[in-house]
Amino acid sequence: MAKFVVEFEYNVDRAGRQGLHPAHAENLYRLADNGVLLLGGPLVGENSGLLVYEVESRAELDLILAEEPYVKGGVVARTRIKEWAPGKGSWITEGAH
């Protein structure tokens, strides 16, 4: 499984996203319940959000992002995607050393 860090930069402020927020939140909760979304939330002081996904491939991530309500609704101005290989930190399990 691959992990990806995704940053959404928005072209509207928080108030401009409110109409899409319930669908966005429902989508993220579903992905989290399925083990796909590991973390997600707004970047403090920025007009953007950061999400960490765990999927089989970049192609799978692309399909997930294409269905994201904020993307479909046109409020994402820019998406930055980086594959991430975390190896250290308190969130890493003991057996991963």
C-alpha cells in the first residue's frame, strides 16, 4: 500500500465552500471508515487542506480525488500530491523498525 499526502488549495474562502461541505465531510468520513483516509483537515492560517491517503496506487488515488465533492464542485484551485514513505515517529508501530 502507498501513502500519499494531498494538499487542496481553494479558490473560495470557507464560507464559499459551505454548500459543498456536508458532501465533502460525508465523503471523508466514508473514506476514513474504509481505511483509505488516514488524516485530513484544514491548514491553519491557509486557504487549503491537507489529507493523507493509503491506497494501492496513484491511479486509485486519482479516482478517489476525481469523486471528491470539492473537486467536482470546482472550489479546488490547485492540488499537490506527493507519495510519502513515513518511517519514524510515534505513529509508527513498534514492529516497523
